[in-house]
Amino acid sequence: MAPIPTPPAGPEDSTDTYVGLEAPSAERRARERGWSTVRSLPPGTIITMEYLAGRLNFEVRDGRVTRCWKG
């Protein structure tokens, strides 16, 4: 049986640093810091729960990041 692969580590970045930023600025900063996928979602969006290494999620209300999480 093949070994279970170890996912690559994402950037060592605190998600708290994005909360309060304007969404375009937060997305640009995340990409500069090495996040391969950045997605902005309105509050209450239904999403799947799979974890994707290298993805950063933003919840955006009125153009500003109100919540940020990895995966």
C-alpha cells in the first residue's frame, strides 16, 4: 500500500493580520506572502469543508475582511 502523502506546508502567516483590511489589499498581500489560492466569500456563503493546503479564505462584508481562515 502506498504511503499517505504529507501535504505541503502553507505560508507561515497569521490569519489575524488580514482582518480589517480592504479585500483587494488583503488578497494582494496574501498572494505576495505565498498563498496559492485566495478566495473572498460573502458572509453566510455555503462552502464545502475540504481542507486545501495553500488556500486562504476571507469572509468579506462591505469590502473589508471580517474573518480569515486557512484551508
